[in-house]
Amino acid sequence: MALMHEIPKGVKVLLPEVAAKKRWVEEQLLGVFTRWGFQEVVTPTFEFFDAIAPGLGSEWRDKTFTMIDRESGNLLVLRPDITPQIARFASTLLKDRPRPLRLCYASSVFRYVEPQAGRAREFFQAGVELLGLDSPEADAEMIAMAVEGLMAVGLDDFHLSVSDIDFFSGVLEELGVSAAVEVEIRQAVQRRDRSALEESSRREKLEARQTGLLLELPGLVGSGREVLDKVLPLVGTPRCRAALETLSRILKFVDAYGVSDHITVDLCEIRGFDYYTGMVFEGFTPHLGYEICGGGRYDRLLEKFGAPAPATGFAIDVERVLLALERQGDLALPSGADVLLIEFRSRKGEAVRVARNLRGCGLRVARDIIRRDLEGSVAYARTFQIPWAVILGGNGVSEGLAKVVEVARGVESSVEISRLAEFLQERMGRSSS
């Protein structure tokens, strides 16, 4: 019986006010995605493990929730990532559709991680996948959409750190060190540990030019032009130069979208080194100490499902965005209704008709069908931040009229029932302007 009051570690119940905020954020993000021509898809909550395993890196395979299918005996997995699911059905169910495919989603994912602030074992993402386009303009579109999405939910202070995995691969190629040392250097670069890089250089007896490039990496952060101008003289391999040229073209398109003020180039940003193949980015806000979104180009994923194709995309962490907005102090508590309809007449059919008419005009209406006095009903509306109370019958309310109360200010108006919808829409439009 004790378990009746417990839930598993890493999940939580979203009470009405939090659920409403989550839904609102998802709606804003999906609104941005669909305005850019993306179509929503809904993927299965669980799948056969072997069906999506080709698209799961070792990082996620060890962090999945699995169970046995009772019918087949096969291993099932709760989706740890949505991108491999989309890659799989794009390579099968949608293989004959013209490219590019523009797909978006808002769903939960499940990972066996240690719960902490901003990360649970079930969390919510909204994202996009652009499949079938290999161009800097496609990557720039992902960056611009991520910025527009974060702006749409009201986040006022954030930036995206943009890099290119292929550039760093070219650096490792230029250094010519062993695979073990590559991992060591990669970890030191991610930590921006200049001392560790110096130690690697001494131990591997790197040339002066190679050492100079290696030690410059932690400082390659800033505006696009500034960083590119600084790094170009340091690199010699065609791979590095090609990656920097691609990054330069991406940034020009980003500038054309008018979102460059939110962009920083950080060539130490090498998240998902074994997964991404080109441009990568992460989004940050000073309100949190961890990323709120991330994405990039992953041209090798679809070939694992038998249909090679270029691809790029990103995901926004909905709960982290909510946490950032809460700390920013700008996310108002949404109500579940616009109007609380309070009735003191015995003819219940009239209240039902009024409620139906108001709902038909796009208003959210809750009927107060519990017996209590007017003060109690208005107090209820105030508690749940329902902005308007409409009273039918009772003292001082004549036949054919309704009393309308603006709950926050206590201002009362007498309105003909036939004009209720018009009156409320006019007042609500005025109060939101």
C-alpha cells in the first residue's frame, strides 16, 4: 500500500498549472516549426530494440529502459531518442516520398540517467528533422528555427554555440596521433584544459605548428568572422579548410535570417563527436547551467537503416525551457478557463445554452455547478486565475441580463445575454493589448 503514494525515481506528475505551461510551450514551438513548412509526426512510445538499435550510439544503448514483449519474447525499449525512430521510418515507410522530408515532433523520451535539476528519466522534447538536403543553407535553417523557437516562447537571453565536427576531425588528422591520444585530446578540448593539451603535445613530440594549433583551440570562441579569421592561418589540411569554408557559408545564411546576435562560434563545441558529421550547435541561457537545445548534421544515420541520405535537425528540451522561463520570471500561470459561469436560476437549460454559445465563439467556459454563495464562486475563479465571472440570476440580475465580473479588479457590468460573447471578446481583446 505504501507504493500507492510513490512514483518511480526520475518521473513526475505534471499538475494542471505545470501541464498547461508545458502544453503552451510545445504549441509555440510546433507553431514555429509548421510555419517553416514542417509536418508533425508521432512516434511509438516503445519499439522493438533491434529495430532502432542501429541508430543508437553506445552512449544511449546503456541508458535505455527495456522490457520483454509478452507475445514474441523480443526485447522492447522505451524510446531513448526520437531522431533514430524518424530515420528508421523515413528509410522505410517514407522511402518513396520526394526529398527533402521536413518532419517535426513534440514527445517524451526515456533515459536511465541519474535525476538532477533539469534532467529526469522521462523528459520532453520538441524538435525537427530535415532529411535529404546536404547544404549550408539547410544547416542555417536549423539554427534560425531554433532561435525563432526560443524567441517564440519568450526567452529573452540566450545564445547558440555553433561549431563543426569535421573541423575538429581535420585537426586530429593534422596532428597524426593514435586513437587513444585523440580521445585524450578531445576530452581536454571539451574541458578547455590548456595544461592537458600542452602535456599531450610534449609527450607526442608534436611540431611547433601543430602545438600552436592545439593550444589555440580553447580560445577559439567569439563572433563568426573573428574566430574564422583567427583560425584559418593555423590550419593546413584540406579537411579543416573545407569545414571552415562550410561554416562560413552557414553563418552568412544565418546572418540573412537576422539572428546573428544570438550566435557564437565555439570550435571547442564537439558534442556527439561520433554521431554528428558537420555543423553542431548547443543553446544556453544564463538562467541555467546546462544546454536547453542542441542539434546538427548527422549524414551517417540514415544509411544504418539502409537508405543513405544527408540529414540535419535539432531538439529543444521543453522542461529546461520552462525552468529558464520560470527563473526569468516571465511565464504567467495560465488558467484553465476564460469564464466561470455562475447560475442562481432554477432553469439549468439556460446556463447550458449560454455556455454552449460562448464556447462556440471560442471562449473557454467552466460552469460552477457546486452550490455556494457568489463570494465563494468568485473566490474560486480568483484562485484558478479565471479572469471573468458571468452570473445568471440572483439578486440584482434581471431576466435577459447577466452580471459580468472582471475578477482581478472586481469591476461589474450588466450585459444582455445575447451580447455576452461580443462583450467578453471585446474586453478580453482590450485587456490583452
